Amino acid sequence: MRYRADLPTDPGIGSILIIKWSAMGDVIIATALFEDIVRAFPDREIHLDTQPAWRDLLFAHDPRFQRILAVDWRDRHRRLHQMRTWLRQVREGNYDLVIDLQCNDRSRLLLSLLGLSGRRIRYRLGNRRQLPYNLAPEELPRPAHTIARGRAALEAGGIPATTPRPVLHIPERHRARAQTFMEHHGLAPGGYVIFLPGCNVHGHLKRWGAARYAMLANQLHREGLERIVLIGGPDEMDECQRIAQQCGPWLVNLAGQTEILDIPPLCEPARFIVANDTGTAHLAAATSTPMTVLCGPTDPRRVKPLGDNVTALQAELPCVNCYRKTCSHHSCMMMLTPARVLKHLRETARSRARA
């Protein structure tokens, strides 16, 4: 079976479907690949198949896509209905090329069923050399970052994969909201840093901890930094409040106040960002602002946000990358002391200055 082609030179490709469901962080990373695809196929009809939440929060006003398909796969009791809906929508799209950036059992099954139903798509690009794909790269060494797998897949189709960081289209409404926050709290460009100290409630071991963030914030303020800004979602408000209680009025707590697409324009003028392994860190990576991500139970080779402005810091322990949901000691985060993080931030700043 042929597994490579030069797709952008094929004039017969008029309509393209990109599949990417997954968690928010992975979808945001994939926006760099979306950009590569759009650049490789100018003036073609490009549709995105994603989850309803990401359609509404991230792509509702994205000009790159003429249509967004969104089947909600979270309801396990409606699988047959969901599959029928998906198959109907994709058959109606009459696509010449499907680029499967999800590449899991469900997407492979659906594409196989689509072929069996009589609607065989000419080019089916994935990241594994197996059915239903007829375009795919050779197997990558593991562990491989999701962007490495995606780029390898695109290159197997002759699509240059060069976009260095996520690309999100921010409506003017969100830029205006970010500007209002900055003016209200006295946030001057380059005069504040952003902390992203939360994560979802099921991954609490990925949190560095309120006490450590507060110690780092106080030390940065003593060294002359005017403002520290906390950003988090509704389930991270308690964590941000614990940090705020240990700091002074110079700390700005925006937890629960921002919308998803407010975050990149707030991060762009910041001096730097410190974050846990969390979805909002991937949002912040859509900017060029230097960011340090603190990793403990998760593997930075797999989870680090995309961009050469992003560094990951992790303790050297035999139990790191365990991906556990419970732990009796949490040593991987305890060993990342505020002093060690501050040293890393200084070294990173000096390295960037030399560059």
C-alpha cells in the first residue's frame, strides 16, 4: 500500500475534513497543524470535526473553516445515534481528503464504516500505517509528543509542517476585554507576570501548590515586579484564593472572571508566565511570551505546550511521569522549591537575552 503522496499539488482535492476531538490542550496544540493545512491548500473548502465545547469556545469565529462538525461523544448511552449522525454528516461533505489528527479506535472505526457504506474517501491520512489510512508516516519512537506525531502525518502527505506555536483567531471582543482588565488593574506591558496555578479537579497532583506559588509571588514582588496576575477557571478559584490570601494587594486575582479567549491577549504583554500542566498553559502558548511549565506526574516530552518560548521544569526522581491520580508524598512537586523555580526563571531570562 502506498503511504506517501504530495497532496498540495493534486488539483483534484477540493474539500478537506480535519478530525480532532480530544482534550482542550491537545486541540490547541493541533491548531498549529490546522494552520499548516490551510496554508498548503489555499482556496480549498476545509471543515473541522471537533467537540461541541471546542467549537463554541475556540472556533466559533475562526475564518479558516467553512464548516464545523461537532458530535458530542461524551454521552456513552447514545453511541449508535452519534455514529449515525457522524456518518451522515461526513457522507454529505463529499470529502476528497480526510486528515485524522485524532487517530484513535473510534476515528479508525468510523472511517472504516464510512468506506463500507459506499463512501470511500480518496485520501485518508493518519499517523499509523494501518487501515483505514492510505497515507501515514513510519512509526515514531515513543514517547512522542502529539505535535511530533501530527507533523509526521502531514509530512507523509507532502504538507509542510512548520508553524512553531498554536494559532488561535481572537475576536476583537476578547481583545477589548483583556484591555479593560489591564487598565482596571494597572497592568503595564512587561510590568506583570501571569501564574496559571490550577488544573482540572481530577488531576490535582499536577498542581504545584498554593503555598509555593505564593512564596514565588512574594519573592518576585520583593525584587521589584509590580504585579502578579492569577488566571483560572471556576474549579480553580479556591486554589487562586489561597494564593491571594498569602500575598499583598499587588496581586491581581482574575480567577473565574476571564473567558477562554481573553487569556491569550492577557498573556501576550506579560513579562513571563509560570504554569502547571493545564489546558490554559496551551492557550498561553499561542503567544510569544516566555513560559515555564512545572511538571511532576506527567511527562514533559508528551505534555509541554508548543513553542520555543516554553520550557518545562521537573524534579529528577525515579517516580516522575507516573500519571497517578493519588500519591502519599507528592515529592515530584515538593522538590520543585520556589528557589529552584526562581533560579530557572533567571537562567531562562539570561539565555533569551544572550540569544
